[in-house]
Amino acid sequence: MALWDDAGREDVRFLFLSGIAPAWFNLLDLPAIHEAAGVPVLAVSFEESPGLEGALREQFSGADLEARLEIYQRQPDREELSVNGERRFVRSCGFEGESETSAEVVRGFTPEGGRPEPLRVARLGARAGDDYRRK
């Protein structure tokens, strides 16, 4: 949320995230992010999965497991969508009473392929350092 606060972009209408576990077991809390950011939040997944609960139970126990399960279990359900002929899975918060739905927003930000433009650009930026280091 510090990154969001530092950006100071009042013109941003939606916050796109690539899944809810960017570092595998460090879970993002979509309702908390939505509350803090004040804009609808969409977490897009690119592969079907049985979810993270089983993996969490295998890797953690005690208080560490309970803390992660608490976050994981309060996340909105994933909605399967077809985006330009590709299957995507979206969790979203903040669309109650909005004129747009999460499916419309994901499709609107995905002019081609199956990766919404904000996530495509972020991925390119994140990988740019890899190309630089290889030279």
C-alpha cells in the first residue's frame, strides 16, 4: 500500500494484481487493499488451480497457517472468464453498485491476447532487468 500511496494517482480507476499470491505464500488481502485504495481491485489468474489451501496446509502449521488461512478464506471467489478466447480467473472487490462488472473491466483492458494491459506492461517492466543483467 506504500507504493499505492506514493504514486498519488487520483485518476486510477482500477487496481489490477496478478493473482493473490505473488510470492507463492505471501497472500494479498483483496478486501483490505480495496478498503485502503478506495478503488475496485481485480486479481487475475492465468491458470486453473484447486486453490492454495492444500499447499498452505502442507507448508505451514500453527499460527503461521492460521494467519494465512484467515486471509485466504476471506478472499472473494474466483470467477472464470473467457477473454479473447483464453480462460482467465478473476477475484474482485469493490464493484458493488458500480455500473461496470469485473468481467467488463478485464475484457476492456485486454484488447488482444489474454493478459490485461496493466499486467502485461508490469510484467514487461519487471522482466526488463533480466534482459539488462544478461548483457
